[in-house]
Amino acid sequence: MTPKVYWCARDLASSPIGNHHFILVVQGDPSVTSTMSVQWQHYSGKKFFTLGAFKKKEGSTNRLLVDYNETNDVLAVKEILNPDIVKWYKPDLDLQRHEVKPPGSQTTDAFVRELIVKAELYKKNEAKKHVPYNLIDENCACWVNSLFKACGVDQKTRLKAGEFSGVDWGEEDEIDASYFR
């Protein structure tokens, strides 16, 4: 299997009514090697990592901050890789995913590296000029859309990849591009 990048949505950990959006990278052949310090998760014979932005309280402000391999994102991926861990009598995270191919003639390895580099630039720039979390604007879906745009994914692809069943807000919104430079 070739490596793949997905725009994902899963149920919110606290409620099945809304969705949380994040990026999933699944290892394949040829191997993705440009992950810098991001740790691969190993489960059910697969390697993957997740990348997303989350509402985090910093002082008196709710900010939109980056996190890799957040617990519920990882659990949602594990539910897809091994459906036997999902029990009918327990809530699960109902992961949905849409593949996002590297733009232009870029390799998946180069695309993944650019996603991480731009995510790290966002972290650095957001630390200087905070991005306040907003449920219907600057949220996880907006962040994923903005990161893919910063990495060259065209609007048509982003509009299609960001549509999921359930309640989504912000998947067509964009954070100022300067945060990713």
C-alpha cells in the first residue's frame, strides 16, 4: 500500500452531535521518512500519526493550538484498523476520512514534510499572535482547511474533502495565511 494523507472527522469525544476534524497520515511503500520529530503510532500492523488543532484554555482565553497524536484522534483511527475494539453497547468515535493527494507533482513524503513544517510555523506564529478558538469560525475544521491550503491543495479538493456527515462548522473558513509562513 502506498502512504496516504486523509482529512478526517470523528465524533466529538463529549458528544456524537458535532465533528472534530484532523489529518491522518498512514505509512506505506515507499516510506514516508520526513516526519521530523513526530512519532508514528503502531497498531494492528499499521503505522500512522495524526495532526490537528484543538481548543485549549491558556490563561483566560480559549486558543486554537496544534497537537500530534491526540488521544481521541488515535483511538478513532484504531477503531477503523481493528473494528473488533468497537462494542455495540459503548460509544465510539465514528471516524470518517477522505484522501487528500499531494498537490502537483509532489511526492507523499514531501507533502507530509510540508504539512508538518507548516503546522510548526503555525505553532510558532500563534504563540506570538494568538488565534482565539471559535466554534463556528476558527476551529479544528478551519485549521485543517487552512493547513491544506498553505500546502498547495486547491479549493475544489478542499471543499470536497472537508464535507462529512454530521455537524461541521468552519471547514470552508480560513485562518490568515501568515500563520503558516
